[in-house]
Amino acid sequence: MKKRKIFLFMLALFAILYSGTFVLIDAFSSNEEIVITASQSENKQIQQRLKELGYYTGNIDGIIGSQSLRAIKNFQRDYGLTVDGIVGPKTLSALGLSSSSSYTSQDLYLLAKCVHAEARGEPYVGQVAVAAVILNRVDSPEFPNTISGVIYQPWAFTAVNDGQINLEPNDSAYSAAKDALNGWDPTYGCLYYYNPKTATSEWIWSRTPVVTIGEHVFAI
Amino acid sequence: MEKSLKRSNIVLIVLSIILAVALVTFVVLYGISMSNQNKLKVDLENIYQRNYSELVDNINNSEIKLSKVAVSGENAYSRNLLSEISKNTAQATTNLGALPISINGISETIKFINQVSGYTQTLSNKLDRGESLSQQELDTLVELKDAFTTLKDRINEMSKNIYNGKIYDASVAFDGDLNKFTQLLQNLKSKDVEYPAMIYDGPFSDSMVNKEIKNLDFSKVTSDVAKDEVLNVFKNVDENSITYLGETNGHFKTYDYKLVTTSDHSMYVQVTQNGAKILTLSVGDFDDTQNYSLESAIDSAIKFTNLTGIKDAICVWSDVVGGDAYINLAPVESGVILYPDLVKVKVDLNSGNVVGFEASSYYTNHTKRSLKTPTLSIQNSKDEVPSSLYVKETRLCLAPLEYNREILCYENICTHEGATYYVYVNATDGEIENILKVVDTDNGNLLM
């Protein structure tokens, strides 16, 4: 009886450790092969170009497997690009292919990403306002002086902190970012915004509110 | 009986071995996971430390150069020093921006360093133009040197403490809204010392932040009057589909409305409290269909702008991106295009409707100006354009080329190897003030 208990206990322990081990193995393997492309036809184009350039010898099937990945990485290494296996705009343009979601202007892309991460679900004008706040910070002496400096300032934006910034922006975010870059600013110089329902910081309440758009209060 | 006991012992032994192997694997993987995490932490710490070291270097260098400027008088050497101080201080703010500082924690110090960068650049440009520095500017430079000496002493003192600790650890430990690292940095500013004020028109100057609004000298109206103006301009909107949203109380004061058009589009309109002028219009519209031509879009843009009360504006720039036309209009006075008073309009090429309007530059800058007569002829202005460029068209304009400075220029639209350039030649002395290149991107044409 006692032995049976020990046996069951060990079996349970074994099961726990076994599953735990796999979770860990999962965690290690998940971050190594990321290929960002739009569609299978785009993948085929990439494989075709890599084959023409002598980097890829496999089938043109639109499926990015380890062979395609190796080809992409070798290509990136030879062309002085970041060797990450990710087919981003730079790699596409080096391959002579243009990206289906076009963003040659890095600032516009970055701004659109931040707007999408911070304000998707907000009314359109609220998205323009978020983009305008970022641009107002670039001009303000109290903040970094470039768009990337402002967006990636540690702890400046929650959606940058938690990685949502890496989501692909939608049309609305692009359009809002472009409008703001073109001079639209429905907040007329605001440097801050917060959601009064969720804001935890105390000092944010000391800022002078200028306008409420959607869920956000914009302030100077 | 004995046999089955033996068998169960064997099973137990085998299980124990499997368990032991699993345990070892688990521990090893856990170890790798932890060491990866530590490695990332060290990487992050190194980035922080690098930025901190550069910050200290940049502050120290600025202080030394400010002392040198204070004793070296006005000459080419000073001009270079001022320009270098501007770069050092700009770099210092970049370093500060990369450090884990709680937002708003040391904004006064960041603002001060940024303004020193703008101020020294402005003075350097002044010397470059052959002008001399005023007594007030020389006095300010001495004050800045003193302020930087304090800043330098503080930051060097602080470094001793910081290098013992870790910036990462100090950044994740919070005390109220601010992390420990920010609280340490707050010591950079003495409570009893005010940063010297810098009076200048240049990057980050206070005069740039709140530019005077020159063209809204009207009396304040009620939100009902503003609503009437909305109905006057948006003829296809039913009165019942206008919702009053509230006020904007910023640099511009407006009444804000939400409008729903007959085609079910939701529009956001801001009307100035002074004089009930339509200031901005924003509509989210992402249809790529093009039923209307750019020419008809320009017509709609001008008609709409006239309706808001802005007359005599012509199209100075247009571009089609996706299903929208972006159109810039500027008023013309005695044949001179007034670029500082730009009105920006966006027209949806699917419906032909105006879906964006922005007139804050117009109301900020448009005023009766006394425009000079150009001393340079059009032909002379073309001669000043670099010979590699072919001049297609020349027109007279008022260009906002520098901070709060408006200069009468000839705008020469030129081409070279298929690219378009805009060359601005000063209409008084023939100097080239600026050259812009039209950069054709997938997101439309940009002027750079």
C-alpha cells in the first residue's frame, strides 16, 4: 500500500516535471525562427529571388522553412543587413522587391506603430491627437529631439513598454500619423495624455487638461 | 508474491532513474533560462552605463567649452566652440532620453540642457553671419558657465554613487511615482538655484512654444454661434446630426463638434471661440478608390477654404496618396505667396468631399505685412541658382526660413536628373537661403 502511494506520488511528480520541461523547451525554441511576410505569394517571390541569386536551392512553395530561413540569413549577412531571418522592408528592398505594406519613410512607420499600439479603438481624431503629442514632444525642450527618441524614451508609453509597439499598424494609424506629420494637431501643443479611468500616476492629474477626445484627456 | 514484489521494485527503480533524468534536465534548462535572463539584464545595464558615461562626458565637455567661450571674445574660435557646445548638449539630452528616467522627473534639467543647445547654436549662427553678440548675450554665457559648473560638480559626485550601484536596479525600485534612479538625478538641480533664462529665437526657445496668435482678434462668441458657422460651412449636414463635444482650452481656444454626414461619415470639427472660425477638421477615411481628379479636388479645397472665410488662397502644393489628395493653399498678396500662412486641406477622391482642414498657421501668422519691393530681378535670381539645375519656374514668396523670421525670396522650381528641387534665393541680397528636394516615397512626395 505504502509502495503504491510512493509510486503514485512519483508518477505525479514526474508528470509535473515532464510538462514543465517542455514548457521551458518551448520558451527556448519559440524565439528563434520568426519570418514576417505578408502572404504565401510574397514568400514565393522571396524564394524565387533568393534562388536567382544563388542563396536558395529548395522548392518554390511559399513555405518558409529552415532552408529558406538559412538562405535569408546568408543573404542578409552578405548584404550587410541585420542577420535576423526577418524579411523586413530593408531586406525586401535589397532583394529588389517592394514591400506590400509600403513604408519607406521610417518616421511615418514608427509614428503609425505607436499610434496603433497606444490608440487603436479610439476615434480617428484621437489617433491624430496621439501622433501630434509625440511630435509636440520632439519640438519640446523637455523631451528627446527625434521621433524615435521620444517613442523609445524608457517608460514614456505603456504600449512601447509592453511590446504592443511591434504590432503592424492599420490604415487608420497610418493616416493619422500622416495627418499629424502634415501639421494637424487637434490638441494645439499638448505634451501628455492619459486615460482618467486607468491612470495610476499621481502627477499626471496635476497637468492642465486641454481637451478630452474619446477615452483620453490631453494636457499640457 | 515475491516475484511481483521484485517486479514492482524494478518499476520503482526505472521510474526513479527517469525522474532523476527529468529533474537534471529541468535544473539545467532552468539554469540556462536564468543565465539568459541575467545576460539580458547585463546587456541592458551596459547600455544604461554607456549612456550615463557619455552624459557625464558631454556635461564636462560643455562646461569646459563654456568657460573658454567666456574668455575668448568674438572670433572664429568662439563660433566653433559655441557650435560644439550645441552638439555636446544635444548629445547629452539624447543620453538622458535613453536612460530609465520616470517621465516628468527631471524635466526642468532636460529643458535647460536642450535650451543651452538651441541658444549656443543661435549665437554661433549669429557670429557666422558677421553679427556681434550683445552685452546681454555675453552675460548670459557667463551665467550658463556658472550653472554648468554646478551641474558638472553634481553629476561627477553622483557618478561615484551610481557606479557602486546598478542603474537597472535603481530603475525598477519605485518610491511613489518616481523610480530611485530619477530621484538620484533630481539632485542635479539645486533647489535654491534657478537656471538662467535664455532670450532668443531658435530651437527650443520659449518664444517658439507659444507663438503669438496674430489673426484672431475677434470677440468671443457662444457655442451656438459657432454651431451656426458649422452649418454655414457644411451644407450637407443636418442640424440634428451635430453633437457638441465640449471645449479645447489650449493655445487655441475652440468649441468642438462631432458631425455625421449624409454618407454616414463621422467628422470632428474645431471652431475658434474668438470669431467662430473653422480651425480644424478631421475625418477618418481610408478608401483608396479615386473617382475625382486632382484638379477637381483642388477646386473643392479652394471653395471650402473660401467658405470658412479665407480668401485669395491659391494651391501651392498638392499630392495624391492612396485615395486622398493633400492640398496646401497659401494666400497671395501683391503677387507674393505667403508661405507662413499655409492652409492644409485633404480631399477624399472617392466622394470628392473635404475630409481634412487645418488653418492654425493661417490664424497664427496672417496679418497685414509691409512687403518690401525686391531689389533683385527674376533673371538675377535665376543666375544665383547652381548651374547644374534647370529652372522651370520662378515665383516671389515670403518664406518662413528661420525661427520667426520671414524672408522675401524668389522660389525657383528646378529639375536635375529627374528630381525636383526648390531653391530659395533672397530677393534682396541674392543669397541662397534654402534648398528643398522633393523626395518621392510610397507615402507621397515629401519636401526635405
